[in-house]
Amino acid sequence: MLYWLKSGQVKSRQELAHRLARNESTIYRWLKKYQQGGLTRLLEVKVAPEIKPKIKGKVLEQLQEKLSQPKGFKSYRGIHSWLTQLFGLEIGYLTVHRIVRYQLKSQT
């Protein structure tokens, strides 16, 4: 992109967008980054912040133990209520479902 601009092979963002098969707004963002901090800023790779587990330690152990019991829970809503009441966790229902179903491989 920068080579094409410097050599005069392209004259507009629209032409760059077409050649690079990118949206014109993407080209604008790239050029803005380059303008703000040069090549270093343009090539900067952002890393997503580490996701901290919502249920961990003794709470997770107790949940696994309760899930392994024959009585266990009747629903994911029951698990959510149990976690909220017993441990005071502020955790969303969908998060509970994802952890129990996919991480702990349990279907209540």
C-alpha cells in the first residue's frame, strides 16, 4: 500500500481499497495509523486481554462434585441460582451454561 502511494501508482483510497480488496474505511484507518506513528504504529499488533475464569478454585470443585451426584441439578437455571445464592457470584446465565456444558462437559 505504502509503495503504491509513494511510487504514484495509486492516487486515491478508493483505488487502494480496490487493489487490496479491503473496505475504504479500512484503508483510511491504516493511513491514519501510519500518519500518527509511522511504520511502527501501522504494524502494531494488539493482543486481547487475558480472560480470567469466572468460576474457579473451590467453587469449581464444588460445582463439579454437585454435577457428578445423581440428584445434581434439574436445569442450568438451578445451577445459576445455586452459584449466586451460595457463593454470591455475579455471573450471567449464558456464562454458567457455557462453563457447565462445554468446559465441564455436563448436561445437568
